[in-house]
Amino acid sequence: TIDYVLPKPPAFYIRKYIDEGLREILKQKNNSQLSDLQNGNFKYNEIIKVLAETLSTMRDIKRFLNSLSLHMNVLINDGIAEVNFIDLALLECILLKHRDCYYGIQNNKIILTKTKEEHEKENITVETIRTAIKGFAKTDIELKLVLWLYPTVYYALKDKFDLAVMDYKPEYAYHSHICSPNYFDIYFSTGINVDDSE
């Protein structure tokens, strides 16, 4: 028996495969959110790059898409999604590849779901926020993944990101997004169960 190591696929093909997989899931589950993807090209394209950086093997990608498709079934009622698809995809990726980061997000609702103004009003300093985030998003890739979920990460740690990300000014768009306190609870109570197997 001879071991044979397959070369890593080029980044372009990894991104293409993830993109096609995400679109296929949405096509089967929720056409309205598929249309939304067309309207948010910059954010979507940046997220595809981050997912491709994290899911570097075909096995990782297939495992991710299968698990995401399963969780989409839980969060769609009568063809209407209860949560934002891309947020769910990012969380799924974090759960599969960075389990400690996932639990860190779950345990930092107050830090992550408040706006900059709410933090200032409650005397929560930027340094406190940075310390909390760095406690669970310990690598650059974890920070990139969490950035696209929470505007708080952007304003507290924007100096850590490259110009492509700096051009994106995230907002607390609360409808169906995990940066909303109410939807944060939906994600973690029904979306991705912490007891799911690896």
C-alpha cells in the first residue's frame, strides 16, 4: 500500500465549489434569500473568500454543506427562513472548524449584540470588548469569520483587518441577523445545537 497525497485544489476552485454549494442549498430551500445574495455582492464575495480560507479540503467543504443543509431544514417554516442564511453558514463553519470560538460567541451575547452607542452608554470600553473577542477569536481566520457576523468586531478591532475589509462599513441590520439579541437566541436555541456531534 502506497500513501498518495492529493495536491490542494487551487483557491479559485475551492471558492467556486463553496459558492455553487451555497446557491444550490438556497435554491432548494429559500429562493428569496437566493435573490438577496445577488444584491450583496461585496459582502458575499468576501465571505466566500473567508470560508474558502477555512474550508481548505473537499472533505471539509462537503461536510460543511451537508451540515448547513440539515440545519436549514430546522430553520425554515413554510418556505420562510427564520434566520439569515449567510450568518448561519458562517456559524456552521465556525462550529465545524473552530469549536472553542463557537462557544465563545455563544457566551458573549452582551458584548457582541450591543451597538457602539449602547456600549458607551453602559461604560463598556473598547479595550473590554477587544479583550472579550480575543478571548475566543484567537486566530486571524477566527477574527475574520466573526467580523462578518458582528459589527462590534469591526469597530473594536478594525485595525486588524486589510483594506478590502476596511472598505466594508457594517451596520447593525437586525432583521434576521445574529447581531440582533433576539435572533442571537434563535440561532443558539434552534439553529445549531451545541450538542451536535463533530
